[in-house]
Amino acid sequence: QVQLVESGGGLVQTGASMRLSCAASGLIFNYYNMAWFHQAPGKEREFMAAAGRSGNSTYYVDSAKGRFTISRDNAKNMVYLQMNSLKPEDTAVYYCAAGRWGWGNLLKVPERYEYWGQGTQVTVSS
């Protein structure tokens, strides 16, 4: 049974930093691209960042470039999202996702991912 479990969310002030973690189990971790999405209330789930199977390649949505960094540790089956200079508009539920295929713009499509975590809430106060 595949499980993706996110942790590290919470309430922070504008400008703070936060690191999200996602622990994966039940899958061959280095077969999968790993990604982070977020979903704000009343909005669709939106792609933030992805790391390729080896971790050497990464891909970001424009709004995350320069502030967010995705990384993965294949020895530990973990993927991380370091978020700096947080803004109130970053407030959302953040989801970890695993997908076998695709790169570039295909990474932005939620339907390309086979497995999802339950999400962790990030709230940034102004």
C-alpha cells in the first residue's frame, strides 16, 4: 500500500520560512517524479515544484522560483519543500504527489500523478 505523508505545516508570519516534508512508503521511490501542489480555499489544486527521479532535475512554477526549493533524499524516501519569504497568498493546503511519467508542463497536471498525500495546512499571517 502506497502512502505519502506530509508534515511540517503550521502558522507563520509573513516573511518566515518553513520546510515541508513528505515521507513515502510502499513504492519504488526512485521510479517516481515527486511534486508539491497547493490548494487554497475555493481554488483548484496548483502545481508548485517537482523533482525528477534522481533529484538532479527540478521544475518550478514561476511564483515559486527563487523562494521555494524542492529536494529529495532517495535513501530515505523523502521529499522536501523549503519555502522562504512566505506571503499570505501562500496560505493553502500543501500536497505531496508521486508520478511515473512526464516532464515540463506535464508536471503541472494533477492527473499525471498516481499517488497523493493527505495534505498539510500552511497558514501565513500578515
